Amino acid sequence: MNLTIVGTGYVGLVTGTCFAEMGNTVTCVDIDNKKIENLRQGIIPIYEPGLEAMVLRNVDNRTLLFSTQLKECLESCDMAFIAVGTPMGEDGSADLKYVLDVAAEIGRHMSHPLIIVDKSTVPVGTADKVKEVIQQELEKRGKDIEFHVVSNPEFLKEGDAISDFMKPDRVVVGTEDKETAEKMRQLYSPFFRSSMDRMLVMDVRSAEMTKYVANAMLATKISFMNEVANICELVGADVNKVRIGIGSDSRIGYSFIYPGSGYGGSCFPKDVKALKKTAELHGYSAQLLHAVEDVNDRQKFVVANKVVNYFGENLEGKTFAVWGLSFKPGTDDMREAPSIYIIKKLTALGAKIKAYDPKAIHEAKEFYLKDVGNIEYVSSKYEALKDADALLLLTEWKEFRSPDFKSLKENLKTPIIFDGRNQYDGERLKNLGFTYHQIGKE
Ligand code: UDX
């Protein structure tokens, strides 16, 4: 198929590249000239494992093209995907400005029957709005061209986006039109080698809702477990054991019940807020979602609070090594990362930070921790430890999983570890002479 993907952000770029990889001809469109120019030269604006090689391969094959001209692309395509950003508005709802701008542009230029696919994460009712905007533009032009607006939310995890797209758990398609559903089935069938049962066709509003509910459910599991962790600490239980104890119940399962420093990233915080807002707009107060957010806001400070409990309120003269800045491993993304909150709090109390992250130092320096003065970025995990009063592990990158504890102890001024991701065996560390603080175990 010939596809146009509007928006070359995270979702658009991964979607376009994976469709190209499956043999479609894809043009990714963006209004940002510089970005498009860079992409044509193989310069990728984000870090995502496997993406760069796949982009380069498909650019070479001429199956992946980049353009700033939506009008031209619409002339030859079978489907146009809207994959532009839906930033959080001031009131917590998703800002649809970019989505509706693209819809208007499509309406102004489409010249033949088209399937328009909402790939951006959008609140319930957006497909209807997109339809309305396109219809209005067509009417202004005096044109009567058939089109269908489909909701096809993405469920990509940063760091695993390529494999999530190439081997999806499920593909959700919201459309009430049989022919459109069939076309979507054709597009996605190469991604399902065994069975098409995982292609779930439903009405548009349910598809839109599914995306928010999936993320809100996962965020709820995490906040629930973080709350349990905090209670475990108070009652002298070990959340690591409790986690295994409950996960072994097949109705509960092991995934997404790891306590930590709170969820971050571009999706969970934004989507929980947006779902809460949608409910509110319909006169419903979503109590549970409120609590999920509250617990998460508090959890981001747990490691900082443990440091303060141990060293006191005045941290002048103290230096802390930080391992990990990104909101999770496998990405340079620092949006809503717990590290931001922890580092800001500790430096405000006078501490000095020596930070190391395999990928996110640039993001930290240029954006998220730009205003924090008392921070030194170093290029290896052991370098961060020199003369530090304690180590704070904030992102569970694989390279932190089994460090050389001997050299860790030699480098640190005092052998103290605050682990915001429960990566180590407390008993072992105790035997090695460390003071080890973790989440959910006294
Ligand atoms: C998430 C969804 O998983 C994905 O389906 C959706 O499309 C976008 O949002 P992502 O934000 O990339 O993906 O990260 P994910 O791996 O889901 O982790 C989200 C956050 O939850 C991270 O901050 C992570 O540290 C935290 N987390 C995850 C926990 O604290 N505990 C867990 O058990 C799992």
C-alpha cells in the first residue's frame, strides 16, 4: 500500500518505518524542514534501539520517503495516518490543535477516496471531530469525496517500540465500515504470522477508549504496588517477596507490579490525567485515577526522602552519585523521570550530584536539569562514585545490574546505596558491608 504518515515524532517515525519494512511505500510528512532534511540523510531525532538501521535500510530501498508536502503525498496514497503530538493542555486534557490542523489540511487537499487513521493518542470523540473538520473543508471546496476516519491507537513501549510494532500483542482498529476494516486487516496481516485473532475491530469510541484504559490500568498497577511497598516498609514486610507472592496468582500475574520511584515517560502521566479529565467533562469524578496520580507524585520523592532521613535536612558538603537519569532504561527520554524530582530536591538542600546515564545526559544537560547548578555529568558509572557519600540508583539500565561491588565500595566515600529500583540482593550487600536502602523493605 501507499501510506502517508503525518508527524515524524516517536509514534509517526516508528509506525512509518515499520510499515515500510513490511513492503509498503511510506512517506513521512512533517512541517519541520530541518527534521525532514536530517531524516533524509539518516539523522534520527530520537534514540530507539533498532530504528536507525531500519530507517536507513528503507530509505536506501526507496520504501521510506520524507517530505514536507502533505498535498503531494495525498495525491497518491491509500491511507493517511495522523501521528502528530497531543500535548497536555493546561487543564490536563489532551490538546487536539495539531490533530485538527492536519485534518483540515487533509480536507483542503484530498483528491480521491481516502482512509484517515488516528494514530495519535486522542480522547474519545476525536475521530468524530476529525471527520467533521475534513467534511467542512470538503464542503468549502464543493467536493463530495468519500472518506473514513479510523481509530488505531498505538501501544508502543519506548525502548521496545520496533519489536512491539513488528510483533504486536494486538492491533485495535475502530471503524464501523466493513470495507475499511478489511483494508486495515490487509495492512496489518503481515504482522500476524499465526492468527488474525489479535486484530480487534470495534466501534471508534471503544477503540479510542481502549488506549487510555490500557495505560491507566498499567499506571494503576504500578501505583498500587508502590503504595503496598510503602506499607511494607512500615510493617516490616519485604515487598519483593510480596510481589512474587501475589504475582504467582495467575489472575494477578507478574508484570507491571514492580515497585520503584514512580512511573514517568510521555504516556502514563499524560494519559491518566486526560482520562480523568474526560470523565470530569462528563460530570464524573474518577476517584481511583486521582489516587493513582497522587500516589505517583508522592513516590517520586521516596528516594530523596530516604536520603534526607539518613543524612539530615542540610546536605551542604554531601555528594551523591546518581546512576540513571532517563525515566526507564533503553531510552534517552527524561519526560516526568523521577530523577528530575529527586535531583532537584537534593540539590536544593545543598547536595552536589555526580550523574551518569548511558543515553540521557544530553537531555538532562540541555533541558530537564538545565537550571540545576550543582551537578556534574560523568562518562562512566564508576567515575560517578569517586568521593560520593552514597550511590543513588534511579534507572535500572542493564549495566547497573551486576556492578563490581568491590570497586563500588572502594570508590564511594561511604558504602551506602539508595536503590530506587530494587535491583540488588539486600542480604548480599549487607554481607559485603554496604548500607542498602531499597523501596518497600526497611
Ligand atoms: C507505556 C505503555 O507500556 C505503552 O503500551 C504505551 O503505548 C505508552 O506508555 P512507556 O511509557 O514507553 O510505555 O514505558 P513502560 O515500559 O510501560 O513504563 C512506564 C513507566 O512505568 C516507567 O516509568 C517504568 O519505570 C514504570 N514501571 C513499569 C514501574 O514502575 N513498575 C513496573 O512494574 C513497570
